[in-house]
Amino acid sequence: MTDAPIPAPVRALVLVCTLKPSPTDSSAQLVGEQVLAQLEDNGATGEIVRVVDHDVRFGVTTDEGDGDAWPDIRARMLASDILVVATPIWLGQPSSVCKMVLERLDAELGETDDQGRMLTQGKVAVVAVVGNEDGAHHVVAECLQALNDTGFSIPSLAATYWVGEAMQATDYRDVEPTPEKTASTTAVAATNAVHLARLLKAAPYPPQ
């Protein structure tokens, strides 16, 4: 009888792109925590970084100098197999913090290994979106396109979201219990992300 193979270890980094610094309550933080919990249920480990708590500079390089906090966050991202971007919707768009993160990831276009592959290739991306206004599909589309452009692989059903009733004040963190459809979508996104991450670890992209 052959023993079943041990699944490859998978690590995740969740970047929470709320505009609110800690310890302020944040719906984006909550959905990021829920995604990470589902990733952990699938055997991954990981951590959450609330980007606004760190002095990340605007720019499109890997290090903007003068105390820029992005190099440390980038190192955590490069040590991970899955990147989760959790963002609120503002004016129908990803938050400004989310856009800054995507702009910083643009630097990965010029960072390659000795086989010509971007250092982000082989990593998987998932997006989580919350808001009390319309725009979830638009935000998901913007983020996933940018993440794919910068080397990340997108699994099937790679996003989860919740939007409240239009022109009302209810936030995701105010909804109890978590809506079943959002919870089940989060679970599927996490399952597929871990599955794809393990496949890519076992069979990396070819030299380029």
C-alpha cells in the first residue's frame, strides 16, 4: 500500500487595503480575515498586513527609499504562494491604497529569475471586495487584470465580494451572520487558490 503524497506547504499573504488605520474597525479587514481562515482550512498558513499601517510610498519601483515600507511587504509577498488583495469600494473603484499596491507591483515586470520568469510567476492571486455601493464586479476586474499583468495566476472563481443596499449606510462588518452566498463564495475561492498554488509549485512555468 502506497502512502498518499504529503501536500506541498502553501503560504498566503493578505494585503488589506482599507483607508482606516488600526485599530479602527474595517470591513475590508474582516473579509480579509475570512479569506485567510478559509485558506487555512485548506492547509495554508499566512498573515495579514493592513497596508495603511505602514509607510508605503507611492511609486513604481521595488524600493522608493527614505524609509519606504514596501520592500518588507514585498519580501513577505515573495515568500508567499498566494496573494489576497482585500479592498473596499470607493466611488465605484478600488481604494486609493489598493491602487498604490497595484502600482508598486508594476515593478515586478522588470524583476526576473535566471530563467527569465517574473518572480511573481507561479504565485496565485485572489481578490476580496466589500462596499455599501455598487461596483464590486468593476473592482474585481480592475484588480485581477492588474495582478495577472504583473505575473500572478488567477484560479477559477478567484474573487469574493459583498455589497450592501445602494445609498444606505450598512457595512459588511455590521451584517450578522455573514451572508451565506458570500461565505460560500469565499470558501470556493480559497479552495481553488490553494489547489492552483500546489499545482504550480509541483509544475512551475517553463523558462521564458
